[in-house]
Amino acid sequence: MSDVLAVFLKRPSPGEVKTRLIPALGPEAAAALYRAMAEETLRRTVPGRYARRIFFSPAEAAAEIAGWLPGERCTPQAGGGLGERMSRAFEETAADGARRTVLIGTDLPWITRERIDAARAALAPHDVALGPSADGGYYLVALREPQPALFEGIAWSTPNVYAATLARARGLGLSVLSLPEERDVDTVEDVRACWPALRGLLRDWATAGAIERRLHS
């Protein structure tokens, strides 16, 4: 089997996604922005020299995800916390024959296939590739083979995720290549900073206008 790009995403339902944006934007606008970002991520990472597999949540949203993303191979995320779910995704792609797996979310809608290919190439001499984000997390992790211990003991959704993962990898004797840092979109401050790029992703101009007004109110 070819290399695999695994994409983590959620059902884009109001109140279930981009919850940190809800107090400022409202649940409907936050969900619309999430959906637009996810669709742009998928548009920019159309498979070429790799296959793509969607890992979604919640598991009961299978029919909705299939209707939203026809033609994609979609698998429910398995496991409890984020670290376990990511670890299980790597295990599933490896069991399916993947040589190398790159895992991303949908918080960096301007990610490119070139960046995915750079992560894949990094796994020739290295065990792990990480794409650090400006908030202290990471937008990409790539592995040659499953490394369950890499995801253990990490305080997720904190500013130390990238540093802790890097330290964890080195403690396990894994070689790591870090890709260029990017600013992903998690907070209202991120939306404001990235709004010129984000505005064009929203097909509904009324929603875009409503978000813009709220950002400047």
C-alpha cells in the first residue's frame, strides 16, 4: 500500500466544533467556519502520491460524514482521549499496509500537498516528523510505524504539547525532524489574524459578514 494521509475531523454540527469560538461567534457561525476549513484542508490535500483516509468523530455520525464527504474512505476514531485516538489511527493504517502515515487535523486550512510530501520524505532518515504550531501544539505528526508511547503522558490542549512530544520522542530514542512552524486556527485571536484568508473560504457571504461584524464589535 502507498503512504497514507490520515485526517482527523468532526461532524460540523453547531455546538460540537470550534467551541472556543462560540462565545464570540455563536455556535452556527463557528460550525460554518469549521466546515469551510475542513473542506479547504481536503481540497488542498487531494491524494496523489499518497492515499487519504478520514478519521471522524463521533462514531454515530457515519451516515452524515459519508453524505458530506462522498468518495472518501471514512473510519470512526477509536479510543478515548486524543492521544489514544491518534495512536489507534496509526495502528489502523499500519495494519492496512501503509508504509508511512502523516496525520493532520483541519485547523490549518492552507496546508499543502508539498508540506505533506515533506513530512513523508522526512521519514526516510527520521522516525518522526512534527509540524509545530505557534500556540505550542502541532498541526502534523508523521510516523514510519506506530509509536503508542509517543502519545502517552501528554497534557493535550496546552501550550506545551509540541515541546512535551519532542521530549517524549527523544526519550524513546526516536529521531525527529521539525517542519516549519505555522499558525493554526483555534481562538478568536487566530481568526482575527487569519481573517483575510479565512473569509474567502466561506461560501455563505451572510455568514462571513456576520463573523466579520462580531470580530470587530
